[in-house]
Amino acid sequence: MDSSFETRGAGLRARQKQERERRILKAAEQLFARKGFAGVAMEDVAARAGLAVGTLYNYFPSKLALLLAILRRETESLLARGQKILDAPGRDPVATVFAFTEIFLDDFMREDRGLWREIFGAAIAEPAVVGRRLFEADTQLVTQLATLLDRYRSGGVLEADIESTAAALVLYSVCFTWMTAYLMNDETSAEMVRDEIRRGVAIAMRGVFPRGGRVSRAEL
């Protein structure tokens, strides 16, 4: 058999598999957000994705596996966007850190609050599995933020003796606090969250500039 034909066939099968996985995860996202994780059956996901239940199980053995796959995909997307900022950081560290926090905000606000509420709820209900994965994702994001601060520190823009990881945790905590408020209270608007995170980031960044350094008034 022609090897090029086999290669094309393998490529087609891979694309078909990726498309099915995409459809399945999109269906699961919508159902989890609308009906809640506990209220969704695998049959519901299969029906919404337009697949037989048996086919669904060939891809994902359980609802928990679906939820973990959604969390993994979201984490990979966040890290990829964070890496773009790391590859070309702006000259203003405050503005760049805020741009980094925008990655989290965009992801949280792109979907219905219900999906992330279900992920957080599953993390509490299944701390050894979902909770651990969520913590690992947070750790990776904090590491990226610490790397960003290190680059500014190495360039003499920030205080030479700052503890980058500790500073990154403070900044991430500002984001996490307001993103949690957004998820838990429908009256908390996206605009309010962005404004509060912008203010919090500017205040936190004051502590990492060299003595005598100033944070731009535009960032306050």
C-alpha cells in the first residue's frame, strides 16, 4: 500500500478524533454549566455531542474524566497565553502584570459562571483529584508570574532582593479573590472585578519597585 495514502489516512483519523473530542468537551461544558455536574449523565453528553454513548465512553470513561479534561484544556490555554507575555514582556511592569491577570479574567468571563462554579465545587467534593489538579494549575500560573517578575528584577526595573514567588503569590491572590467574588455573586460585575484587580495589582507592585521608584498614576 502507498505509504503516502496511509499517512493521509492516519492524519484524517487524527483530525476526526480531535474534532470528536472537541464536540464532546463543548457539550459537557454547556451541560455542566446549565444543569450542574451532578445533574448530567453521560447519556446527556453523548446526545448533545451527537454521538452514541459507547463512542463517548471510548473517549472518556466517566464524567469526572470529562471535567478533568476541561480543566486541563483551560489550563493549557492559560499557560500558552501567559508564555506569549513572557516571550515579549512590555516595558512597564505594572501594565504587563495587569495584562497577565487579564488572561485569567478573559478565561473566567468567556464562559458562563456556571462552568467554573461546577469546577470549584468538584474541587471541594473531590480534593484528591480535581482539587489537586486545580492546585497544580494555580502553581503553574504563579510560576509563570514569578518568572515575569524575575525578568524585570534582572533588568534592574524591580527591587534586586525581591522574592519573586512570594510576590507572585500576592498578585495572584488579588486576582483569585476577585475572580471568586465574581463566581459566587451574580451582582459582582466584570467591570468591577477588572477595576479592583487593576487597583490591587498597582498597590501590590509598589512593594517590588526599588526605593524611590514610583508606580504610574495611570495604573492606580
